Amino acid sequence: SDIYKETISEFLKQIVSTAFSGQELTEEQTQQKLAALLEEKSATVKDKFAEAEISYPLIKAGGQWKIVSLDTETVRIMSANFTNVQDEINQSLEEMETSQTQPEQEAPQASADGKIDMSNDKFTIHYKQHRVTTDFAGAPCLLVYYDYSNNGSSASSAMVDVNLQAYQNGNLLEPAIPESDDEAIDQFMTEVQPGQAVTVCQAFTLQDESDVTLQAGEAFSFGGGTVVSQVLKIK
């Protein structure tokens, strides 16, 4: 996390300086600048290590045990505490907005047909359908199916690129483990090559039969990024 903080702090300083000088950087130049700073800081900032014991929900499919969902602690460890650093940076940016005039952030938006449909340089997602089934304990759960296309230049997956959340009665719904196997759930975690498209599925617990609001955006996006939403009828 110290490496991330040092890198992004210096990066923001250089970007602001560049902007005030009237110079415009391409996306590739910006990425190269950030990569160079990360390499520099990783060589000068002392490493820190952490250990954690995490229990994972598993399901047996095709004769193999598979991890069904990753919790926030896993994401924090695998990203070298990047999520905590992201929260700190977002807070800092919000504080900056009180003293400077910032461009208006893009508001959450829905497509013309009211369905989740968004595309950027990394991916394209499009809602297909949803259905209610039961989880491994017999409780109702929601399955959300959507098409995912990898628009990037390297192999990736919906689990890495997409942040899809479901809300019911104002509460964030937890991931669920469906009772029956579904290939689309495996596709959610499977890496696909650039230009490839697959149908994926994410499962959520249900509290009752009231409407569910989906919100989709880019995972690990500073400042929130573009968010699209859709309301699903359960009953």
C-alpha cells in the first residue's frame, strides 16, 4: 500500500503540473508515466508483508471443487491492499473538490431500453435475462445473466473487469451459491482472450419478492467511474 500511495501521490502531482502547463497526454503516455513511477517507487519503498486465513465457499462441479466467490479480504490481499488505498484516494479527491472547481462527475445512467448495456476500452456488458432459483441451502436466490466481451489487449474475465452489485430494500445483496451447476457461473471467473465474448452469470441472495436494483460499473475505478443501473421484477 505504501508503494501505491507514493506512486499515485507523485502521479497526481505530475498530472496536475502537466495540465496547468497546457500539455495534453494521450492515454498511452499517461499509462507509461504511471508504470514508470510504479517501477521507480517499488524499487525504493520498503516491502511489507501480511498473512491472512480465509475460508472459501466451494461447490463440486465436474468432479472438481471450485471456489464460488471471493470476499473483500481476498481482494485486499491479492491486490496488495489496493482497495484500501483506493478508498483513501477517493476521500482525498472529494476533499480537493471542496477547494477547487472540478468537472462534474458522470451520473449513473440507464440505457434507452432500461437494461444494463455499457462499453469501454476494457469490456462490453449487456444484460440478457434473470431468473429465481434456490441456493445450496434451499433459500431463494437470483441469477443474473449478461454477455461479457473483452475489449482489452490481454486476457481477462468478468470477475476482474466488472463490478455488478444488487440491492433489495436498500440493502446490498450477498453472493449466493446456486443449488444446480451452471456453466455461465464458471464463465464469470474464466479468462477470455481479447475480442472474445461469453455469457456469464452472477448469483445473489434474495430477501423477499420485491424489486431488485442492479448497478454495474468498472471494477477498481477511481472516482466511481460510469455506473449503469437496471430494476428487475422478481415476482
